[in-house]
Amino acid sequence: MRYRSADEDSARWDDFPFRAGDIVISTRSKSGTTWAQMICALLVFQDPELPAPLSELSPWLDWLILPRADMYARLEAQQHRRFIKTHTPLDGLPLDPRATYLVVARHPLDLAVSLFHQSANLDRARMAALLGTPTPTGTRPTRSPHEALIAWIDRDVEPADALDSLPGVMWHLRDAWARRNDPNIVLIHYADLVNDLDGEMRRLAHRLSIDVPEQRWPTLVQAASFAHMRERAETLAPDPSGIMQSRTAFFRRGSSGAGRELLTAEEFAHYEQRAAALAPPDLLTWLHR
């Protein structure tokens, strides 16, 4: 299936020349993409001092800002084990048996709150200039985080038309959940990164067949902590083209529960009803932990 938006196109994966050992990080926006990229970088290089900005080491292949030929050339030139970012669901990607696909999930309410704040941090005039589209005019409507979250829960749209909507999030995760027992599919939960970063990094290293000397683990886990990443926002935020007003603001909170905090009991029950219509119970049990 092909997925397209104003700034990305999954067709850029067509005919991509995979290598043995490639890692593809498939997430919805604000679900822990950069965190997973950082963990992969630390496991691959085994040094907190990365050889280049994270967005150069792990480029976003679907992104239309950089021409496809340039993106392919950049990835072809990489000598290290490659780890590539995408926001495309697995059913829109070529599933190569030589690659491992990481799908990172986050509680949808927390994702939505983070999206709200990220949207306010974007330089939309800069984005329009890079994409060659008209510069936005007028004033964007202002809503409180609570109002935006309620609207996000209630939005009824085809998943492929808005992958960062609630239907889109559940579409992405439902497909990955159905493939979770495939040998080259790994599901990661944002809450597990929050609660047991060391354990999750070790689990991922095992799944990727990466050996890390025991004495290196404390340094690598510390470098992957949210606090450490926020301190190094200038080199770790996914902003190679300068579309963020503040890179530090990209690393806003790094914990769970922000969405639930905004809702009344009745509103939360309404969310649960919406979610139950979009995903199977076993996925929701795992996702809503």
C-alpha cells in the first residue's frame, strides 16, 4: 500500500537496495522515533559520542525534502550497520528478510498531546519553502491542549488519509501487532523505555544480534536517557533542515500519562470506546498498560 502526505511518500522505498543487517524503525509521529534511533546508534557504535548528527546517521527515507537519489546515495555511502527512519506502516514497506523492523508504540493519548505541542514548534514558512508550496497565511486557530485532544479522539477519517489520527495510529499498530511473531519484527513500547531502559536496550541488542561488553552498558544506557538526549538536542533532534523553532522543545516531557491527565472520567471512557472499535482487545491491553 502506498502512503502519501504533504511531506512524505512511501513509494520512495520502492526498489530500495537493502543490505543484510539493515534496521528499519517504523513509528507513528511522537511515539519514540528519535529514542529508538538513538538506542540503535548506541548499539551500533557502542560509544555515546556519535560520529555525526543522529538525523544524518539515521535518515528519514520517506521525507520529500531531500531528493530520493540523494537519500539513496547517502545510505549507500554508509559503512556502518544502517538504521533507517520511516513513519510508514509495515504494509507500505518492502519487508526484506535481511532487515529487522522495529515498530515503536506509545499510548495514543500521550502521542496526541505530544503532537499538539510539536505542531506549535514547527516553522511552517520554512517547511513551505523547502517543499516548494505556498507560504501559509493567516492565523492558525488556537485551541487548548484539552480541546485539541478531544477533537483528535473524535476525528473520523480514513487511516491512510491521516496516519497520525487515532484511526491511523491504530491501523499502523494493528498491522504490526498481527506480525509480532515474525522473526524480523520487533515491537517496542514507549512505556517500557521509560520504566526499564536498560532491560529494553538489552532485549533489542539480543534481537539485533549485537554483542555489547558488560562494562559498556551503564555508559550506553545513560546516553540513551531522556534527560541526556534533551541536553544534546542540537545534535539529536530530527531537524536537519531547520524546521523547528526550538530543538530543545522537541524533547518536552519524556514520560507517560499526559493524555489521561487532561480528560475527565467520562471523556476517558469515550476514548476507550473509540479505541475498542479500532483495535483488538489484546493489542489494546498491551498498548494501554
